[in-house]
Amino acid sequence: MKTGELQFLLDSMSTPLGDLLIVADEAGHLRGIDWVDHETRLHRLLNLRWGPHVLVPRQNPYGFTVALQAYFEGNLGAIEGLPVASGGTVFQQAVWRALRFIPKGTTLSYGELAAQIGRPRAVRAVGLANGANAVGIVVPCHRVIGRNGALTGYGSGLPRKAWLLDHEQKNRTA
């Protein structure tokens, strides 16, 4: 580890959508979640928020892998309340906080989310903040859709977004 680099814990797991990377800090907060095929984006987002870092392999830090596995098995509530350290601007943090309050199995448009945080004209900024979310699934950016109900803007691909929304719709009582 170089001077000035933060150390994060890294785990991975298999999901129905591919292998998932889970990054946590030593204080027990999620710092990043992304698919293996988007590892470059994960590092970019971690660098933007926290600067230079090194990832140290650690199995199931703080139970995050178990909680995410339960989510993929249909227990959507297993990830509610997981501690997240997301950094970001005050505006981004407001968007990310609001994402966690979108009920399981439902969606909001970017415009509705902008209005919900008191910034109804900031639709594009909400979209950018949504796309800068490093802790997807737990901070459910996939629940935000276009105003006409279309699936739009998911960095991991629209098929994954569609699967997550369908999974949550089917398991919304869990």
C-alpha cells in the first residue's frame, strides 16, 4: 500500500446477473457495488469519491455478501438499512438518500425524484447523480425510469435493470 492510499475490503459473489464486486471500508460501510464486467467504473467512482485506494480481499465483510445473497434469493428487505458511505456532493447525497425511500417493487421517474427532493427543475442533474451512484442495488438507482415509463439510463445495462425491477416486483412483500 502506498502512502495516502485508503484500504478497502473486497468480496465477490455470483448472482443471476453475473459476478458482483462488493467494496467495504474497515468501519463497516459499503463503499461500492458493481458487476465484474464494470470493474473499471467501480474503480473510477471510488477514485472520484475517496482518491487512491487499494482493495484487499476479505470474505463477507460485515455480512454484506450474505445480505446481498438473501436479496437475490427474494428477501428484498435483507439489504434495507445496510450502512453506506457514498461521499459525493450535497445534491448527490440528497438524491441517493431519496433513492433508498423508493418502495421495493415500484419506480419513480427522474422528474418525480427531482420534485421529491425539492428540485423539480433539476431532472438532468438527478439523472447524473443517479448515474454516479457507486452503491447500486442497496441504493436502488435501478428504480428510476423515464417519464413515459421507459427503462433508461442504467450503467450496467438495461437487461440488468429490467431483471432487478422484475425481481423486486415478484418479491415485493419480502
